Amino acid sequence: MATVYKTTFKLRRGTMAEWDAKNPILSDGEPGFAIDKNILRIGNGTTAWKDLPDINGSSTAGLEVLKIYDDSSDTSTTVNGKTYDTLSEAIAAANAGDEVVIQNSLGDNTISIDKELTINLNGVETVNNDITPMTIAASGKATLKNGGLECNKNEKPALLVNGEAILDNCNLSRTVDEKGNSYYTAVNHGKMTINSGVFSAPGVISSMIENGYQNYAAEYVAGRNQQYPELIVNGGSFFNGFYAIKNDDGGKLTINNGEFYGTILNNGVEMIINDGHFTTLDGYYPLSIRDLGTAVTPGRTIINGGIFDGNCKTIIKNSGDRPLNIEIKGGKFILALDEQYIAEGYEQKFVDGWYVVTKKGE
């Protein structure tokens, strides 16, 4: 049954000096906490950290309380001004391109999207620990916005995509990751574009977001899912103690922006990093790459930009037995890169405490 469970929620945090040095623009509604000053600030998507107001016990200005339901009895949903008893009924009645607005609850059953729709979660954070709350069928294309999905059932994700999904201010989470109850937070076997949201999991056993197939031969079925699953990340905050994103067999991953706390694993067809901030907190590495020796697992990697920092002991870990196909053409790195990975015609220079990759002569 869908419900709300007590858990521990960790804010993005650092010292005030660290915040001021980076001066990031927090996403709309994203919290940031200065641990040495006991100061909380809430982003609006446009204002840099230094210019955000402090939130304290006497002022809650700018805070919008997120609706969380604990009673699945009200599953009413509206579309085109008409209210239906359940989301499934509203989806069945909706025309392609319509926006479906949740009122209080998704209900207890898995919601399957099989047409092109916008699903406005309307501030609802769904926690279903029995089944996957939502799937996007091969024929479906869904924009999910303004809410979140969580599932803590063994071998069940919060979101399964076989068609196409676009996430705008949509959070995906898992709070239980232990022996006998572990799985990905999201599984993409279609095309998924992440524009904004917070994505979190404990990272004790499982990777967080699976793009591609753990077993390509067994899982890929023509007509049911996509031959080469594609994940495009344009923004968002990703927290996981293990692999934040696993670009698996057949997967194509493009990262254009976002903030990542946890390793990115690539053994898929290709990973392209154009920008983003990759912070290592566990003392290991931000990127783990392996070539598994098949057409769907070469682990090809291109890095055009991004910031890679934290307490990592290396930037790229070869976690396989074969040489890697990597081209680095840009980016700022806290440690020196292996020269074999620098693309032809490019070089790395040590500038102001960073190893910066640029074209030769620039």
C-alpha cells in the first residue's frame, strides 16, 4: 500500500567557505546547508548561493511545503477540466498531449503510461513499498513534473521506462538498500531525459539509476523496450554512496549538466560528458569505466567538459581487464589525468590548482 515512511533525509552540505568558493545556483526548491554556521538556504533556480536569504527558525519565507499523502483513498485526477476517480481512468480518457493533474494520490497500483502525456504530480511524493509506482510503456511518452516517486520493494524500481520519459522537477528515491531488499531507483530501457530533480539512494548494495541492460541478451526484447537505451542528463542533483548512474549493456549516456555525488559507471555503448560537477566524497573516483569486449559493452567515453573534485585518489578507474577507449577534450580536474586519455591535439595544464584540458596552443 502506498504510504509515508519515516527516514533520514540528508541535505546537500558543506562549510560556509566551501559554499562561498563554489557559489552555485541551487535548483528551485533545492536546500543547501552550511554546517559550520548552521545556515540553511533554499534555491530558486536563478540566484547564486551568496545572494540567497538565510532560512532560520523565525523565517520560512520562500519555503513551499511539499504535499505528502498518507491516505490512498483520494485518487481523483483531473484532465481537461474534468475529474476522474483514478489516474488510470484519467489516462484512458486523455488525448495525446494532454496534461493530467494528480490531486492527492496515485493509489496502490502501478500506473502505466501508454500515450504521450504530461503527468503533473502536483507536489505529491509517492512512496509505494509493494510495487513500482509508475512505468512508461514502449508506446508511451510522459513528462513527469512537480513531485516524486519512491519504492523500497526488492527488485522493484520507483520508475521503469520502456518508452520515453522527461523529468522536470521530479524526484526519484530509495531509502532502503540492504541484503534481501535492494534494487535500482530507476531503470531506463527506453529514452529518459532528466532536466531537474533530486535523485537519492543509500548506495549500500545497488547502483541508483540503471541505463541499459544488466543482461542484454535476456532483457532486450524488440517492441517491448529499446535496443540502445538513452539517458540524457541536463540537470539535477544525484546522491548515492555507490554508483549514481550505471551505463550498462547497450546504454548511451549523455551528461550536459548536473551535480553528482557518487561514481558514474560506464560499460555501455557510449558515455559523453559535456559539463557537470562530479564530487567524490568516499575517497575513490568519480568515473569507473570498463570495456567488456562486446558490441554493446565497449565503454567508449568522451569528456568535453565538467568539474571533477573531492577527495578522489584517481579520476578514472579502469574496472575491467581491457584497455579503455577514452578521449578527453576539456574539463577541470583536481588530479592529473593519465596522458593516454588526453585526445589528440589536446593537452592538460596545471592552472590555479586545477589540471585543465584544452586544445594545444590555447
